[in-house]
Amino acid sequence: DREIGTIKQNGVHHGVLSLLAQTDASTTPEIRERFPQCANATIPASLSTLYKRKMANREEIPENDNGGRFFEYTVAPHGAQVLKEFGTISPEEWASQ
């Protein structure tokens, strides 16, 4: 179930939402490639949380060559409102947390 939720300002979820806002849509591998300083395990878990809290929308992408499935994420209206309130932060500001 998805419900509008909150995140901590300047925390990991805020950082991942900020990364997501820098593109029209992103998959976990694309975000990892662009921001290698971010912990690999942090990104999928954070994207899932942002989706559950209605800060991100996602669309499933058909299986890739490796047989895996991916979601393409975009910032949802609630996520855009949170970023308007908090502002965006860079990976350097949160990746070490």
C-alpha cells in the first residue's frame, strides 16, 4: 500500500529524491552509474521507500538481457512538493551517512 509520507531533511531519502529530480526518469542502474559514490544498497531501498510514500512514481521496464527487471522512477507531485520545501542536496552531502 502507498501512503503520503515524510522523509528526513538532508537524509539519504532526501538525497536520492534529489538525484531523481535531476533527470526525467531513472532506473537504479542509471543512478548508480551517475553517482558511484552512493552506496549500492542505499539506492534501491530508498527508491522503494520514496515510491511507498508517494514521492516517486515508477513504471516497470520489461526484462533486460540478464533476465532482471527494473523500474523507471520519476518524481511524483508529493516528492516535488517536498523538494520545494527542503531544496535539493548533492550526493556529497548525504552519501556518507
